[in-house]
Amino acid sequence: MGYREIYDGWKADPEGFWMQAAQAIDWDVAPSRALDADRAPLYEWFSDGMVNTCWNAVDRHVAAGHGDRIAIIHDSPVTGTVRHISYGELQTRVASLAGALRARGIGKGDRVIIYMPMVPEALEAMLACARIGAIHSVVFGGFAAHELAVRIDDATPKAVIAASCGVEPGRVVHYKPLVDAAIAQARHKPDFCVIFQREQEVATLIPGRDLDWHAFQYGVTPADCVPVEGNHPAYILYTSGTTGAPKGVVRPTGGHLVALDWTMQAIYNVQPGEVFWAASDVGWVVGHSYICYAPLIHGNTTVVFEGKPVGTPDAGTFWRVIAEHDVRSFFTAPTALRAIKREDPDGLLMADYDLSHLRALYLAGERADPDTILWAQKALNIPVIDHWWQTETGYTIAGNPLGIEALPVKIGSPTVPMPGYDVRILGEDGHEVPAGTLGAITVKLPLPPGTLPTLWNAEERFVKSYLTTFPGYYETGDAGMCDADGYLYIMARTDDVINVAGHRLSTGAIEEVLAGHPDVAECAVIGVADALKGQLPLGFLCLNRGCTRSAAEIVKEEVARVRDQIGPVAAFKLACVVERLPKTRSGKILRATMGKIADGQDFKMPATIDDPAILDEIRAALQPLGYARG
């Protein structure tokens, strides 16, 4: 069957569709029904089934005779090491760690915070928690102590599992002092900490509280898998909001297993035993879903990469990893691809590697501008698939299901909604808008299995944040439109839609035009206050390496391009050239923060910002234009 038949089949019988998908999972007690709507609009899936995530991700593959298959490849250019861990080895290691946690009193429902770099032990810690029914919350390694303390107070963990350090190009990041400071600040105190000592830095352990990773496991009885209810939380993942307390997204066990397993073949087009690589971090949702859980549940080999797209050692490192490890399907963020394109605009480094076995490149996490997609298509000569999803959903809302049917690509669109997602574009009055009209992107309830059923200890906040603006719909917070063919276009966050003299304009649409300039590697557009028009768009341009043309000349050309391609209504006259853009560590551009700087407003330093010094550079670039005066 093709995409349309499968999507229509889901719509006609949602429960039947997901019950059939659930047959790919090993259940201790099979669920009697898929959807539990007893507390609508707070929906749950597979709630009366009993299941274990670790069994499905590790043990069942060993039991099926695949213990020698490689589960994890750890490729670390920052330490110069490559390791291979089989499913059989992974089972032994995870059962040992789970047994040690159990011996220290960790059990079903207890929370464990994991604060680790990109090492296999991070995945082992996640799986060990899942093995005994504990709920993990992974915090991005190197997060500031205050932000870690906030998460400790919200999740109230019995234990923290951390590494002694992380390794970045040219420096060691000291994790243990951050853990110590966070626990000192937090009102809640964990019972103990487990520290994985790395050879790059051996941390000092606090007697009575801190335990060495290896010594902690010595002589323990390995733990068996503990079945949990289908609606039991597998993990809590805090969204990295720039204001207010972080939101703890809850991931339910049963739906998580069913949905992620379905996506590996249907969307990413990989078979068990093949190598899949998501170049992200375990601290983000992509790392949870597509470095740890989905590939292992599906029986694939997953790549854990400890490095950067450029600088470890050069802009060819991604192509080296793909060639050396026979990667068949590759997932990264557009911002990583733009960084590679900026350093190697002609893609010359690709010629050094055999990439013939790579079937497709998937992009998500930030809007994929058409120029970057076209560059990758030309350089790689494979499908380049933009797809769209969120921390809250855990997997694809809209994409191109290559494992079902390769749909025609429309540059600028993540293609079409996946089964489970009834996407509607609504106006401010809550009614659907015509095709081609910008509006709020929503999903008609219920959301599919594996998506968030609530926020951790914050049900009222969940309802207010996602379900109140448009009753009966999940509010994504993104703005966009659908075309006449049902293709979705994600144009901006709702608060990135700017109002220029009464015209609602998408900053994303302007960015697409700016990114098409041959000298521009990356760009961002924000709305700035204007006494006459209310708001005006202002562009930031990062130029390709080696560009020798003047900034004034390029800005003049960009103003003309926007006038030509969008029209005078955009009133685009303001732009500046900058060396780099402020981003989160996951690659999202901090447009809202840039807007506040431009308008002279107070702002909270984003916890996830990659380098705070960039904000001073942005302020300096804005001042000659008459902004950032506050």
C-alpha cells in the first residue's frame, strides 16, 4: 500500500491501525485496547498492557539469536577512539548497572537524572533505568549548575548518574563541579551519585554520596526486566524554554515503543541489522528517540558520535563516519549542514569518502532552508528529506515516508502528515483557513501513541500550554500553511510571525529568500519595533568562508531580492552581516532573544545557549542600524 491508502486507513480506524502496529512489540500482557479516552482531552494509549522497554530494545534481540550484532558504534574524534558494542555485551552491561541501582533502592517509578556526554554509558544508564521501571531524565551534559538544580527540584530524583567530564574540541568540560554545585543549590537532595570516570579527567568523589561507576557495580546480581503498565512514564525530558520554569515532557512507555518501532521502517527506511545514525545529543529529544531507543527497538546499529560537524578535525567528519560505518540512513540538523556548507561550499571533502551506500539524508530541528537542501541534493545525489516534529511528540508529525512510498519533494515543505496526526491550519478565530493561508498549525485530538499525555506534575500547565487556545486541538506553537495537495509548510514559531502595517508575514519566508543568495551561508530574520508600521523585518547574514565582497553590497542585493520575491509589503530594508548566530546547543537560532536585544528589552539568558558572548556581537551589529540602544 502507498502513503495515501495507509493514512486513510489510519483515519478510518485509528485503534485498529495502532493495535496492528503494537504486534511488533513484545508485551508481557497484551493491551486489550489502543486508546483510553476516559479522561479526554487527557488521552492515553495501551494503558492496560504490560511491557518493558529494555527487553524490547536489547534482550529480545539476544533471545532471537542476534547477540553478536553490533548495537552501538561509539565514534569519538575528540578522543580519537572508536568502540563497538554488541547486543549481547549491551545486555550484560545494562543488566549489571540496573542491578546495582536496584541494590541501592532504585525501583519502579523512582526518578534518576542522567548528566552525560556522548558515550555509550549514557545509553546504558537510560536502558538500565528502563529495565527496572525507573523514570530517567537526561539533562544535556555541561548544562549550567542552576539549570541542573531546577530539574533536580522538579523531578526529585533518588540518584544522579554523571560523567566526570565532557570533551570538546580543544578543551575538557568539567561535569563533576557542576553536579556538586547543582546539588548544593537544589532543595531536593538525591540519595547518591554514580560517577563514570573518564581518562581525560578523574573527578574527586564525595565520600558517602558519590560512587564510582565500576566499583558501584562490582559483585551485584544483574537485574531482570520489570514489566510496567503501558502508560507508565518511560522518561521526563525538560524543554529548554527561554522563560519560566522548564516543562517536563512525559513519555509513556507503551506508545513510545509502538510508534518509534513503526517509524524506523516506514519513515527512515531501514531494516534490522542496518546502521542508522542520528547526529544529535542524548540530551535532546532526537537523541532519546533516534540515538537510543528507536534504532535499538528496531534491531539496528546506532552510532553515538562525540564530535562536531566542523573542527573535529574538519568539515568532512560526517562523511568519514558515514563511509567507515556503512551508515544507510542519516539524520542531522539543518544548522549542522549549513556549518559544513559554509566551510566546504563546493562539497569537495565528500569526494574523499565512499558514500554510495547512504540512501537518504533527513533534516529536522530547525527550518531547513531550500538553499541548504538543494546544496545537499546536488552534492550527495540522494533524497534529502525535511521532516518536522517536536520534543512533545517524540517523532515525526509531517515527513516523507520513504519506507512506504517516496513522495514528490517540494522544497520548503516537510511533505505530509504521518498516520496519527490530523493536522489542521486554524485562524485566530479557531476556524480552518483556506489552502495557502498562514495560520496556527494544530493537531486534532487525540494525539497518537508516544506523544506527551501530560507534563510532569503539571497537568494544569499542560492543558493551558497546549489544549486551551483551540479546544479539541493540540497547539503546536508553529505557524504555517497547507497547499492544495496537502503539503505542510512550517514558516515560523507563532510568535515569529510579524505584523508589518497590518500584514502578517512569516520570518521563515523572508529567510528562504535571504538564504538563496550565493554568498550567504546562514541567516535569521526577526521583527523589530517600528513607530510607523508596528514591526519591521531585520535580517542577520552569515557569509560563506572566503567571501571577499563588501557587506554593504550584499545587503543591498538582499533587499532587492526580498522586494522582488516577496514584494514591497515586506518592507525589508534592514540587514547586517555577522560572523555567527546565537543558537541553542541543539542548533535552534535564538530569534526571540535577538528580538528583545534589538528592542532594548530585558531578557533572561537562555540556559541552552551555545556561547553567551555571541549576544554581545549581535548587540554591536544592531547599534549602527539604530537598535539595541536600551
